[in-house]
Amino acid sequence: MGIERRWAHAGIFVVCAGLIAFAMILQHYMDLEPCPMCILQRYAFIIVGVVALVAAVHDPRGPARWLYSALIVIFAGLGAGVAARHAWLEHNPPQLFDCGADLGYMVDAFPLAEVLPMIFRGTGDCTEVLWRFMGLSIAEWALVWFLIFVIAEIVVSTRKPAKG
């Protein structure tokens, strides 16, 4: 019954925590600076992980169960969208390359309505692939994990409880 959902949510949390830890290792020990799109993907992993942790601890029934599932699917879907755009930019870099400002500066200096288009434009290092594993870039791996979370959440939330 709830134990399957609880384990699934705990698993999503553990994977998200591991991915964020790995991102920190890449940044601080391998000196791979994240681009603005990488930062957005990190935020999405953090939000998905926190919601999954709360869902695992709370293990709700009824409407709250669907709220947690919806939040996980929405934020994993948003993360997948950013990761897909990032992967697309890696494979199709723009003709004019412009090193833009980092995310912190943009958020401090501009209103949010101006920052979001700047981020999605892919300025800075968003087109450069600095690390690969099994042929996939960091953005492509992020896309894989976000899609796994969406599929897992849909499967777990729509399964009928086992009768016993």
C-alpha cells in the first residue's frame, strides 16, 4: 500500500541528494563552473528531492497524496524542459557566442521578467560540454533523471494498492 509510495519517494530523494552532491564535487573539486541552466536544473532537483522527502515522511492519503505527486511531476517536468533546452544548445551552439553574466548577478541586477529570457538564451558556458559519462553530457544525464522521476511518480501514484 503506502509502503511502496514511501519507498519510491525515499528513493527519489536519495537520488536527488546524490545528484546534487555529485554536482558539488564537479564544481568544487573538478573546477567545472555551472552555467545558468545548470543552476536551474539544480534547483529543480532540490525541489523534487525535498517534496519527495516530505511525501515519504508524511505518507499521505487522499488529496494530499495527489498534491505531492503533482508537485514532483511538475518540477521534474520543468527540470526536464530546462535540461532538454540545455542539451539542445550543447548540440546546436548559437553562431554568436556571448559570455554572459552569472545567475547571481543577473538576479540581483535585473527584474525576474528580464532574467528568465537571459537564462534560457544559453549565454555563458551553456553550450560547452566539459564532462561526459557513457557518452552523455551533464545536461543529458539530468534529462534522463528528470524523466525517470516523472515516469516513476506517475506509475507509483496511479497504481492500485495491493489487496492483502
